[in-house]
Amino acid sequence: MSIERRVKELRGLLRRHDHLYYVVAKPEISDFEYDRLFSELRELEAAHPELMNPNSPTQRVGGRPLDGLVQVAHAHPMLSLDNSYSKDDLRAWYARAERELGRDPGDLVAELKIDGVSISLIYENGRLIRAVTRGDGTVGDDVTVNVRTIRGLPLVLDAAPALLEVRGEVYMARSTLSELNRDRRETGEPELANPRNATAGSIRLLDSRQAARRRLSVWCYQVGRAAGRDATSHIEDLEWLADFGMPVNPHYRRCSTLGRVEAFIDHWDEDRKQLDYDTDGIVVKLDGAAERAALGATARAVRWAVAFKFPPEGRMTVVREVVVQVGRTGVLTPVAELEPVALSGSTVARATLHNFDEVERLDLRVGDTVWVTKGGEVIPKVVGVVTSQRPEGAERFSAPTHCPSCTTPVVRVDGEVAIRCPNATCPAVVAARLRHFTSRGAMEIEGLGGKKLDQLIAAGLVTDEASLWDLDTGTLAALPRWQETSASNLVAELDAARSRSLHRLLFGLGVPGVGERAAKQLARRFPTLAALAAATAEELEAIDGVGPSLSASLSTWFADDRNRSLIDRLRSRRVDPEEPEIDKKGTRPLAGMTVVVTGVLSRSRREVKARLEELGATVAGSVSSVTTHLLAGADAGSKLTRATSLGVEIVDEDALDRLIVEKGGDSLWPM
């Protein structure tokens, strides 16, 4: 077989398996077999660049960052849907359709309403050439480079019309969000609020490589335009799209009566909780193209479809005010002040609105009646607005252009939904940063709660982390609501905090990307701030979980004059801890070793990694010049080749077990 023919064969196989895995959820081959096909294609394309194709499955990893998103006008507006919150509303919509048509509207189609970001996909001659967000319905953002990273979406359609526009909903699976947030917690990054917000931020990233790592998905729900095709039925359109391999959600039903639609709604009101993606309702449409054309649309919404919204779980209350909080990284967060309401065993008077895009999406206004629930049964949040109860004259809430604390103009960072105050000396930022610095997991300074800390900041006694150690008993005791005992206790607590472990200081300093887990790993490898500040990118990235992004963040933080000055001020106050040796002789025999694992071993990769770290080794994800050992099992691949070329010592499990015993340890897998 020729190389060109093999490349085409591999591309076809990978596209088929992508569809089976991401759309149909019925994979036919293992991840290992898929990776083998993918690697073969990538190697052939690298060896024969003349065969490279931008629509190859290997090109879904993303390209160079864009300078900004381009605005694109929709050929036909992407209109909204009117909402109904009860079956009475649904029946009223159906009755209007009957009146306007002068007859029975015919078959209906009921579909799950996916809670994501609407998208228009344009194919020309079977090639995906453009993907545009809904935007304001008339103009949206060109996000083609990011949509191309969605593995379940075909980049090439066989025998497609010369021009095809498909509309769909980009979303993030719940399991994907859970994995991303777990990683973000470990690196100290703020968690993504919910799948929809995560999708909205991800689809607009300027760096498509970052978007690829967010692992977005899409469901296609409508044919917008199709050259040469005269559609007569929506169901037929969905089946036609599915035949092309487009990801069409399988949970739709043709319903001959409104009663059957209501039964569909009742079924999914409960069963949707078992899905791995968020749905917030059911979209009900007329199936017939003639009936749709006859009903038409208003300037805002089509008349031939309606969204039945599932009632949110929680309680209704009224928004008294929307206030803006400033966090330690400068992020501005809108918070709703509420009429107090009992919810899940507590009285709720405040609820997060996450960000200003969410306020705009909800169209929330002061005076609105809202649904409030508890995220994870802990944090109250607003999940819906009852617009039918909106007071007359209620005004939209606009995102601030300046920080409410220091009046500095706010900024929005690429790839983030949040807006930030960039002023590092903003009083609100300083206060939030100090609350984090003194909290559990960080320096854990008892006796310095929120109100007392705010008092010290307001009095000008505390201006940054180092200034805490300038406090003395006499000054504190003279303050309102302080006494000699509480003052001396705090000074003693601050003195004791000088001996906290390095990882707690590192976490407390709030280096972007450094969470508790990352701080412990960094401190284990570099036991002093000076050693960590001097570490090279290669040394940092040899630590498992530390990639180029975190390495760059650390380098940037330590290079900042303000941060270097803070470190000097801490040292001058004898706050310069080292990470203690917590192991007894022989319990960490692999300390100082950097190990990379490859191939099939006797235990799972997770178990092997955990055991090596328990024995003192640093486990890295890739082989580099700082790798000391490669633990190789059966079917070892490119890592083995790389280790051999660098002269890295290669061991199997038996050899590693002997090494552990020689160094005074028990064994790799003790009985």
C-alpha cells in the first residue's frame, strides 16, 4: 500500500472512531489502539509534509494564538426562543399556533434543551470553513479555530451540499468540568463555575491549544441552510444530519399530540439528571416546514417553537441589590443581596452571580424575583429569573468599568469571563490577599479573623504580608475591642508562624497556579524560597503536574520587583522557612530521584505514581535531562527511545525493587 493511501486510510479510521467515541458513545477499539493509529498518522505526516491536510485528525490540537476574535454577520439571524415555565404556558403557545394556522399544527418534535453556547457551522463543498457564536443574533464571534478542536464534529462531510449551515449547541460535559476543576484546585486556579460558563469562556479563547484542552462537545439541532435541499420535515433534517456523521442528540421524539410532548417532558424532568451534560428544558417545535414558514418569527424569536424550562430546584426570593466584591487576584464578582429565604437548612441572604456574563445571560435586575439554590449544597447561587414578576421600570445591571474599591479601570484577560482590577495595591485586593495568607492551609494565624484583619488594614497597621510581623502587643492592645491578652496571643501566634513549612508560605503568597498540592510538590523539590526562585524551567517542569504554564507563572512571579521586595521584607522579619525532612531513615529511599513511568506495569499507573512519590521520588510526565530513571514496563514506546538517547538509567520493576532495598527501604510492593 502506498504511503498516500495509508494516510487516507488512517484519517478515515480515526474519523470513524472519533464519531463512535464522542457522538455515539460506543467505541469499538481501546484507547491504546486508537493512540497507535493516531501516532502512525502523525509520524507519516511528519515524514511527508506534502501530504499534510488541515482537516486531518492530527490537527485538532489547536494552532498559534489569535490576536483577537473577528465579528461575523449571520446570513440569517440566529433568533431566540420564547420560554414557558408551566404546561399552561405550553398549551397557550400551542393554541396560538392553531389560531394563526387555522388548523391543527400537525406533528410536533420534542428535544432536550442543551445548556451551552449556540453556534453556527458553515460547510462549503463538505469542508468546515467557519464557526460563529450566536452573539446578539445578528453578529457573532468567529471561533472556527476553537470549534475545529471538538473531536466529535466532522471537519469534512462526504457528498454534502455546496453550502451547508448547521446550527448547534457547544457544551462541556459534567465529567469534563469535574476533571478540569480538580486540576485547577491542585494548581490554585479558581474553579470554573458551571458547564455553561466554562463553555462560554473556552469557546472564546484566543489560544486554540488551550481550547483543545477544555475538551468541548457539540450537539447539532437544526439545518440553517442547505443548497439544493427543500426540507419538508424537521425530523427528516435531523436524520439527514446524522447520516453525515454530524453529532445529533439522540433524545428527540416526534409527537402527534401535545399530550405526548407533556409525557416526554415528565420523563426527562427526572431522567436528565443521569446525563453527563446539563439540560434546562425541552424545546418543542412544529415538525412541518410549511407550518413553520406560515408562522414565521418576530424580531426576536421564532413562532414555530417554544422552550419549556424545567423549574429550578430551590426557592424563590427577591433581589434587593447587586454588589460587587473584589477578590485576592483582583477578580470582580457580582453578588445578589436577597430578601432572606430558608434554603437547605439555613437562611440565605446573599447568593453568587459568578460573573457579569452570567448576570447578562440571566437578564437579572434589582427587584427581580429569582430562583435560588445551593451549588453542591453549600454555596447559594441564583439560577433563574421569573421575568413575569419583574417590577415596572427595573433597570439592567451593567458591569463596572472601574474597580469599586480603588476606581482603577478594570481589564478582561484573554480566555477569562471574569473582569479584574489590575491594581496590586487596591485595598480590597490587599485585604482579600491577607485573608488568604492567614487562612488554614496557608500560614494559619489564629486570632486574626476577618473583622480584626479589616480593622488593622483600615488603621494602616497592616499593608502587606510582611507587615504582620511589625505588630506589637502595645499597639494592638490600644485598639478598640482589643485587650492585652488578645494582643499578646496574636503576637505569640505570629512568632510561632515563622516556623511554618515552606509549602504553607508558598501557598499563602498566592502565586498564580500554585495550590496546596503544587506548593507541597514544589517545596519537596526546592526546600527554600531561594532555591525555588533560582530553579530553571526544565527543573520545574520535571515535577509531575508542573507544566510550561505553571513554570512561566513562577518565573514571572519571582521576577516581579514587588514580589522580590516582599520576600526580602519577610526574610528581614525572620520569615524564611525551609521544608522539613519528614521521613525517617529508609522510608524515602528514592528521595532526589526524578522518575518517568512508561509501558504496562503490574499495577495501574496511578498506583505506581503514588507509591513512587511515597518512596520520595519526583514523578515526571516526560523524559528530560533532569530525569534520573525511567521505569519501563511492557510495550514501552517513545519515552524509552528518548531515555536511551539521553543516557537515562532504565529499570524494570524488579530492578527498582532491588534499588529500594539497597537504599534501606522495604520494597516496591511490600506484602
